[in-house]
Amino acid sequence: MHFLSETLQEYISIHSENEPSYLTELSRETHLKVIQPRMITGHYQGRVLSMLSKIIRPANILEIGTYTGYSALCLAEGLAPGGQLHTIDINEELAGIQNKYFKKAGFSKQIHQHTGDALDIIPSLALQFDLVFIDAEKKEYTRYFEAVLPRTKKGGIILSDNVLWSGKVIEAIEANDKATKALLHYNQMLKENPKVETVMLPIRDGLTLSRVL
């Protein structure tokens, strides 16, 4: 579902900051070589992530769901001097393209890649995070949130992607649609959780910002 017309989406992108050339290359390579290229963050949302990171100036970022590395590179643009980004993905086959562009962008020493189940890896990271980006298995969003909340600093931001799920969150749900049911539960949980304050933005497929209290 497109929440805005293609003409308006194009206008918004044109009047937002340009993406770095290496991200244009990464997007092109992802569309040519990787299954489900629509999962890539893309120009406009990528600039939003970059801007938020630059405002926050995080020392430590956690990303759950690397895919080909586009969002990680956007978030890394705002890292404080000496900062680091830990990114987790279940698919080891994507590590090659990730590494290629992390090096090309000059962030290879600051981005640390982890392969496996995020729920197993998060407890092993002895860090407190200023910024977290959740963009992996939708049915596990609540568990991801519960795992990262104690590891996010007071005043830190937890970003959740795809919270509108192509508009399915306001449509009739099929009995076997576990992902939509999980996102409905997750969105309501964020709204009611006293440990965060939350605002949902209609950016691309929906992006929620939750500030830890």
C-alpha cells in the first residue's frame, strides 16, 4: 500500500538530502542480486534515520536486522567519535555485500556484524545503547523490545520499522496472518508501556519512535 501518491513521494525525496553515492550503488546491487529487494530501507527513510542519528549522536547503536547494510550505514553517519554500531542478521549469506559497502563507506571499523538469532546475541552484548533500530522478524518484535529495553539508556531511542505493515494493521485480519497480529499487539504494547513515550510516523511502511523514560 502507498500512503502517498508516487508523485508526492518523489517530491519528498527530491527535496530531502541526497543519499551518498555508495548507498546508491548498494541499492542498485541489492535490487540486482538479492531476493526481496523491497526490504531495503531506501533513500528517504535512510535520510530520516541518518538525521535522527545525527541529532542523537549515539556512542552505541544496536540494529536488529541488517539485510544488505543500507540502514546500518545511514545510522552510522551519526555516531559520536569512537562510537560503534552492532548489527544482527540471521542470514550469513548477506555478509559479503554488507562488508563490501561498510568498507567502501569507511565504517568497517565501527560496524560490528553478528550472525544468528538476535534474541540469543543481545544478552551477550555488554553495552548500553543510545539508539536501537528494530527491523527483523515481525512476530518477534515484542520479544526484541523486551530484550533491548533494559540495555537502552534513559532518554535513548528505540526505532521500530514496518509498524503499518502495508496498511494491514487497519484491515480485516486473516486467521493465519501471525505477522499482522503480532504487530497489532506490539503497537498497542508500545502505546501503553509506561517505560517509554511513543510516536508513530507514517514514513514509508511506518516508523515508530519510542523514548525510554
